Amino acid sequence: MRVSGQASRCAGTRLRFTRTAVAFTGVAVAWCLWSASALQAQQWRMRISSRVQYVEGQSLQRDSVPISDVRVTNDGRFKADNIFVTCPTGSEYCYYYGSGPTLKTYPSVLDADLNVFGFGVEGLRFYANTRFQTAFGADENFWPVEPEVAVLNAYAELNRRQYRFRLGRDYTVNGLGFFGYDGGSALVRFNPWWTQVELYGGRALARGIPVPINSSIFDPLGDLKPSDNGWLIGLRASARPSTSSSLQVVYQRQYTGQSDYIATERIGFEGSWYVIPAVSLLGHADYDLAYGDWGKAGLRAGWQINPMFYAEGGYLRYRPVFSLQEIWYAFSPVAYNGWNLSTAIRPLPNLSFKLWLERRQYEETDAEVAFFTTTDRDYRFGIRGTWVLNEMWSFDGGYWRNHGFGAALNSGDLRVAMKPHDQLTLGGRFSAWQQLEEFRLNQGRVWGLGLDLRWRTRQGTVWFSVDRYDHDNRGDQAIQDWSQWRSAVGFSYYLGSEPGRTP
Amino acid sequence: MRHRATFSATLAALLVAATVQLGLAQTGQMPKPENHQTAEFLSAHGGQAQSNIQMCSVCHAREYCSGCHVNAQDVPEIQALNSDPAVADYVAGLTFPAPPSHTLFFLDDHRALAASATGSCAVCHVVEQQCQVCHLGAETLERPRAASQRRDVDLYHPFNFMQNHATAAFNQETECASCHNPQAFCLECHSGLGRASRDLRTNTGYHNRNGGFEFGHGQAARQGLESCQACHAQQYCLQCHSAKLGRRINPHGPGFDAQKLQNKNPAFCGLCHFGDPLNPGG
């Protein structure tokens, strides 16, 4: 008995994507033409970057069998073909997830950013960065493409030695994370200590996506979707007491649409100190004033013992941050604390190795029960080596393990790159991994083999890659089959003033 | 005496001719001034240039500086130098040492320095382009090139990350939500692939490693609440954990400070409770 199928495709959706595709191309061409013609009087620089991928997604399907067809063993309950099933108490049916059809789509992204300067006013410029994204193909619905047109930045800037003003859509990346807003910022620079003080704020954008929090994208939240857009305000101060040390403090508050109702309120600290050029201390911490607990924190000490050896170790803490417009804080999330050790060894100038080890322990949850317990300790370790044989050949390989409380990964890869020409790179890669996901049974091993090509000039880059993955030793056929093809082709192109100044 | 004068004149003429014909590559092999050879020169030369850019102009054209200083247009001292387009090609073939801070782990460690010393980063990195490759979702797969090493830099997410990101995300290796909105990004894809809850059914057997997951998931949820959102919308959890409806199972842990949260946002309690749970009679 089928109880769930794949998402249905409808004509309306197809029409939407057709429209998007036309808009995708049209806007890009229009922007190029406009840029080229209207901006001749100024200096400008533009980057267009695009990619089209081919992605196969291995779907899961929920299915059920009558409980009378299920046999009970010491290892659990199984249906006739040895597929593990779950039988809810009192239900006449047992349920399981099996591998569903392979979904295929062509996700496409076009990024265009434009920098216009040289207006005869020192430090004045306009900057905009826009992203268009869509997906093509029979199964395009499964790929996230919202918003199909997104303005990531669009601001006017006046930047001089002592100050900087911005007006428009911008984002801040600071010790508290990555936050977008429609508004402005004022930054003042002064001595002593190369001090900077910045005030920023405006209409808040949702976290991790450049749309307002009451955008239709969040309609699936139903009654829990915020009805009003919120406000973001932040104050950041940083200083460099010496060339070897730096400090930053940032305070940020986000209001809901209703005045005085706080969504988030946090303060963060960052600091670095190079005791001597070879010895460093880096630290950060943030405190959630709304929830009343520390969030992320870390302290890391590094020592370049000699040109061959570098070692570092540190403490870390992580507790996720949520908004008071969501329910999540009601569940009392706990933090983990941990330590890590890392070392880099460079026995030869063209040969290097990195090794790392990390241990984490979660704080007490007070939610353990006798019939279901999981570990509260994680660990991870890995090694990676890079060998640049000569101008033409380089090799890179690594192995790492990650054991967590609900998921684990055992993985390795080996890559070789050949550079027959200064502008051309050809690469091959081989990988293998085993993975346990989200408290699910899993089995087998995925093997991957891929090729890539990159042609890079001072004006831009063209690249292509294709990968094949095969999942073998799937003892239980209900285990999701990861066998698939993936491919991508893309380009970046710089034009305008000083097009050779690529990143 | 006459021969000596002729010899001297010839030698001088040859030296002048050699100097005039000196190629750029040979110029690069001229001995460096003493102060260029200290370990601190790379990080400290800005102050020296600001105090006496004329001294720099003896050997350096503007294009030499802009080989590293991607913000050259914003630095008046560099703009004050003479331009020599031929130098751009010469500089393109040079490699410059990375600062001592840029160890092999710098990609993981850079937040404190980047947050408090953005001015220094902008010397070599075009913030809007190079930083956004990672900090705006890594949608464009163009790899930034390390100016100092002439090689492509690995992206934030390592090779094959999309295929095996589950472990990193579930174990909160980093804060995914900072760049990826769980509702719009994670849940959308997981739902389309049949991995996320598309209806409000519970105990469907997805978390099948232990049959007791449905009633014993509390510890896992408090440890990994952030990753639960990648598949479960808020309504899903409220079926059992709301005081308004359903099983009304209290999800609050020890030390849950409802009063503090209500003070910050009086609407917070209303997400799950009718009325004011801290003042039921009020």
C-alpha cells in the first residue's frame, strides 16, 4: 500500500519556470547593455558568474505493510524481503522508507555584481549584486530556488579615510553571524589604535536568505509566520592596539514588527594577539541577552615552531541561536563544549600535511530515557596532504572521520591536478565514504570518480566537472541508493575598468 | 691619461646604456634595500610608504603595488606613483609570501582577525567578491585564487560536501543557519526528496536505528535542535509540544526562564500557550 509519493508536478509550476528562464536571460542581457552604454562616463567593473548543474537526487518513499506480514526477530521487525520496519503501537500497519525514483534536474544560477565609481567625488561608488536562480528539467520541484531573483546588495557608498557611509541593502558579517538589512550604516575611523566604530541597521532580512521575514517564502509556516517585518540595529567597535593585536565588540538587537518586542539581542567579542609573530592567541565569544546564555565561544593558541611545524590547540563551545519569533527556545537547547588539536607539517616546501583531532561533549539535557539513549560525546579527526610536484602536477588527498550522536561519516578522497598551461587546469578525483544519517540505519559504501577542467584568464574563468557515484554493498535494499551522476558547467567573466583585477 | 679618460667615458656610456636597456626581469634581481629584508617589512611597509612615497617611487611603479593591493585605487600613496603598464605583466609572474597569520588552518581561524581588521584584509582581498564566494552561500563555484600562491583556494565547503553534508550538519560542525535558512533552503530540498516530513504524521519509521525514537527523542532534540529544523517545520513539533492542542507535552528543560523570555518578547509564550501562562488568572 503506497502512503506517500513524490511531489506532483503541475503545469503552473512549469510555466513559472519558463517565465523565470526568460527573465533570467533577459535581465542579464539588459543589465549588460545598460552597463556598457550608460556608464561610459564613469569607471565601472562588473562580474558575471553563472553555472548550470545536472543533479540527480535519490528520493526516499514511505511505504507500509500489514503487521501480519511482519516477522519479529531479536534485531527488530522485518518484512518478508528483510527490510526493517517500524510498527507504531496499536497500528495495523508497519512503516518503512525505501529508495524511490531518481529525480533529475538542472539547477542554474546567475550572479551579477556591478561596481560603479569615478564620479569625480572622492570615495563615492555604487555597488549592486544580484542573483537569479532557477531549475529546469522534469523534477525541478525538489530543488530550492526561492527567491528566484534576489538582490544581495545594492547600496551607495561614500568611503574616505575617516568615515564610510552606506545607504541601501547591505549585510554585516561580524562575530554574531551574517545579517542582511535594508537601511544604512555609518562607520568612523580614527586614531589611536586604528579604531573603527560602526552603527548599522534598517529593515531586517531573514537569516540566511535575502528576503524579509514576512516574505511569501515562509507561507508554509502558516500561523507561525511573522506578520510584520522586523528591524535590525547594531553597534560595532574594533581597534588594533598594536600591529599584533586586534579587538572587536558588537552589540546587535533585532525587533519584531511590534515595537519593543525583541526577536534577538546579542553581544559578541573577538580578539587576536600575536604574542610574537610565531605565537598567536585568537578568541571569540557571544552572549545571548534575550535567552540568557552564552552561545558560541572559542579560544585558540597557535605556534609556528619552525618553518616545518605549526601546532595549535583550543577550546570551543557551541549553542545554536534562535529568534524569539520561533518556538525553538522553548525546547531548551543545550550547548556542547570541546577541545581540539591541530598540526601542520611541511617537510618540504612543496609538501604539506594537516592533522586535526576534536572532541566534543554536550551539556546535560535532562531528557534521557531508559528505552532510548544516545551518546553525548562526539569526536572527529582527519589528515590531509598536499604535494605540488612541479609546475604541472599537484596531488591532494585526505581521510577523515566524524562520529556524532546521530550521524557519522567515514570518508576519504584523492585528487590530482595537471596544469599543462598557465591558464588551464585539468583534474581528476576519487572519493569514497560511508555515512550514517540522522538516527537511520545505513549500509554500504559510496565510490566517486570525477573529472574537472578549469580555464582561467585574467578576464574570467570557465570550468566544467562531471562525477559518477556508485553505492555498493547495500545489504538492505531499503537503504537509499546513492548511485548517481552529477555535472556542472560554469563561467565567471570580469569586464569594465581594470578587468584584470580578479580576486 | 687620455686612454684613461677614454676608458672611463666608454665605461660610463656602457653603464648608462645597460641601465637604459635593463629588462624588468633584471630589475627584479637588483639587490633589495636593507629594510626590505626584515621579517616585518611585509606588514609594516605601509607606514613607511605613507611617510615617504617618493623613496618608493625610485624603484616601484604603481602597477607593482597593485599586483598585491587590490584596493590600490583607494590608496593615495599608490596612486601618486608613476604608471608603467609593462610592470603589470612582470608582477603577474611574481609570488608574494602570505602573511604569517595565514597558516594552513587560517580558513578556519580567520574570523577574529577578519572581524577586527577588515582594513588589512582589503589590501589583498576584494571583499565583495572573494569573501562572498563563501559568505553568500557559495552558489558560484568559482574558486578564488590565492594571490600569494598562484593556486586555487578550496571553497568553504570541501569537495563532495553536498553529497555527504548530513553528518556535518547534524553534528553542528558549524552554524549552517548563518548562511542557509532552514525553512527555505534545507526543508525545501529534503521535502522534495521525500526525506522531510511533508505531512504531520509521526513515527513513520524514518529514524529507524532505534524503535523508541518517537518517545525518546528528547535528548537528541536538545542536543541537535538546529538540525531538526532541516526536516521538521515548527508545526510538526507543536502537534505534541503545544499547550494549545494535541498531547500537550511540556518541552521546557530545567532552568527554562520563561519570565526572562516573556520580558523580552511578550508574544513568545503565545506561540504555544493561550493567555499568559505565567499569570493564568491575570
